[in-house]
Amino acid sequence: MIHIITERVIPQQMQEMCEELKTYIKLAVDVRRHIIAGGGALHADCQAVLLEDGSDQTDIWGADWIPESREVRFESLINIRPKQGNRSMAIADAALRSAIESIVREKFQS
């Protein structure tokens, strides 16, 4: 199940987002709006939910949240954006990674 997270995640949302992949959660993070879509099998599915909610494609980046280790990972097919200076699945820009990590930790850490 994919949830749009605008505030701190609640346990039921966390459980539902973990249903698909069990050990980690695929995320699409809107760095302008400071919201996250999480859950499902693909980052693209999360991205689609944010686009339907009014996000702009250029503001959405893919990441993963690993609840057990509280780790954020920054690799996703949706991150391949040569026009935005990102030519690989990993987010190259350190400032952008930092912004994404800050948003994810704000929403997911207790």
C-alpha cells in the first residue's frame, strides 16, 4: 500500500508500507513540498501518486527507507535525469541527498 506522508508516519502506515517488500520501503520524495509517497513495489508507483497529488516531476526523487537500521538509500531508476545533471540511479548531488535524508528522517524517525 502506498501512503502520502505529510506528517510523522504512524505505526499503521509503516506496517502497510512494509507489506510489499518486508525489509525496506520504496519512497518518492518531493523536495519542494516536503512530502513523501512510500510503499509499493516500484519507486515509479510512488512517484505516480505524488504526480497525481500535484507534485512536479523535477521535484521528485527516489530513495529507500530501511526501518531496522534507520538508513536512507538514494538509488532508483527514477533518479536517472541527464537534463537535471543526474546521469545514474544514485543521486550525485550531496546537497540534494542531504535534503532528501532530512525530509525522510523528519517523517520516519521517532
